[in-house]
Amino acid sequence: MSLAQHALALSVRQVDAVTALIAEMRPPLDPPGRPQCALFLTIAEQFDATVCLARANLLTHGAVHVRAMIEATADLFMLGLRDNHVRRMQYEEANGAKRFYERMLESHQLTAANRKMIGANLVECLARYSPLHEEFKKDKLYEVEKFTATGLPEFIGLYSMLCSFVHNDLTALSLRHQRDTPGMIFRAPLDDGIAFLILQAAQHAMVRSAESIGEIAWFPPGHFEQHIDTMHRLYQELVDSRPLQRAETPA
């Protein structure tokens, strides 16, 4: 079994472990715990999607989900760290909706009825956006700053690497379809080391987010500890399976 196959087998077991944890999770009804649990469920779904893509030999596309997992993990931690992070997330949502409506209205192909409907939606969106913009316009928070603020600096380098797959840059396209051949490749097997790195990043985000959920959601006494111990064991087995590169000792 190759390193990547071993990592995938452990990731499949990790999906089962987090699914068992979720089955016993009872989320709170109010923020910030409620959106934290929603983020955790999304992270778990993205992890499952990554494993499904890996099994289909499409793991470089799974990297898109892993990047989103890392972003969601940082937001989950930020919600517990800063009282205004729910409003910041509302601002980011309203800002995205505003841009969408404004760009739609730039189209010359809209019918009068559609233009009127989108214009009304924009007015409603601006009512939500404007007060939030006043609160956060001078306090932009970048992803790297979230990783630092939440004690997740190990994600900074991984996040940059995963962004190349998300944006389909030339290096990512070459890795997927070109390699060293004159032709092009469809569903090219991924290098063991890169496949391992993507799956390790996915498991790391999954485990870190799960660690925090025990203090947010309710679990039957002692059950959370059992589930998280299983997840830790699987992740540690994954980390331990990667061979260390040692420099040769001079003769």
C-alpha cells in the first residue's frame, strides 16, 4: 500500500469517527455556539467530500474543500474569541450580496422586470450592509491574521499552497494535466507526497475543529472524550506513517 493509499484509508476511518461524534452532538440554540456548530458540520461535510474526491482520483480538486475547511476552522475559533465576529460574518455576507446585485445591474441584457427586482433586492441589501460597513470598514481581517489570532499559525503555509489549486494557477494545472510528458493527462495520479499533504491538512483541520466542539455542544457524559480520542489516534497514525527525511551521515 502506497503512502497516499494509507493516508486515504485512515481518512475514510476518520470520516466514520467524526460521523459518530456528530450523531451524539446537541448544539446550543444561541450564538456564538449555534453558528460554531454549523461551521463544524460544514467542515465535516467538506472533509467527507475531500475523501470522496480522493477515492475518485481527483484529490487536487479536493484541495478546494480543504482550503474552505481551514477558513471555516479559523472562523469557528474566532466566534469564540471575539464577540463581534458574528457581525463581521454578517458584514462579509452582505458585502458579497451587494457586489452580486451591483454587477448584475451592470448587465445590458436584463429585462425591465428583472432590473426592477434586482434593484429592490439591492436596496434591501444596502439597509443591512451600511451599518455593518461603518463598523468594519477600517478593520479588515485577512485569513492569515485569523490563523495567527486563533493560534492556528501552522495553517498559513498550507493555505497558500491550497490557494494555487483553487485558483487553477499554472503550477496546479501542470501538476494535474501536464507533468513531464508531451501529451496531456486526464485524472493523473497525484504524487504521493502531495496527496499525503492534502489529506493531512484535511484531517488536521477536522481534528482541530472537533477539539473545540466539546466545549460548545452537549454530549452524553464521557462520550465526547471517547470520540475525540479515536480521532486523535487516527490522526497520529497518519502523521507517524510519513517517513522522515534524514540527511546521510558522512562516512
